[in-house]
Amino acid sequence: MKMIGLKQPAKPFPLHTDVGVLKWRLQSTDESLVPLLINCWPSEAGDGSCDVNIEYELAHTNLELIDVNITIPLP
């Protein structure tokens, strides 16, 4: 049986904390394999804040996006 879990199962699962239990990456120079294209343009506003424009595009129309979250960390 295959299971996803913490690296150290003896430790308790941390509550109220973001924990990555599954990560994947694709190492290739072939951009046609990427399912979701994301472009981000941060720009400074005159009052010391920052405006961020994000463009995302589903590269493969045979796929469906379900429950996708794009998170922008703030300093």
C-alpha cells in the first residue's frame, strides 16, 4: 500500500501550520509539457506599496483546473 505522509512518522502532525507533504517538479526544457502558465508583473506604486498583476493560462484545453490556489507572499 502506498501512502503520503510526513518524513518522520513518529513526530505528531503539526496543527494550524502549512505542511508540504507532496511536491513535484518537471525538469525539462520542453515548455509544451507545462500544464499551467503563470506570469507575474510586480510594480511599485507611488505610496510605497506594490501592485501585482498575475496572468494565468491553462496550456492544455483537455485539462480542467479544480481548486487551484495562487499565493503571493507579502514581506
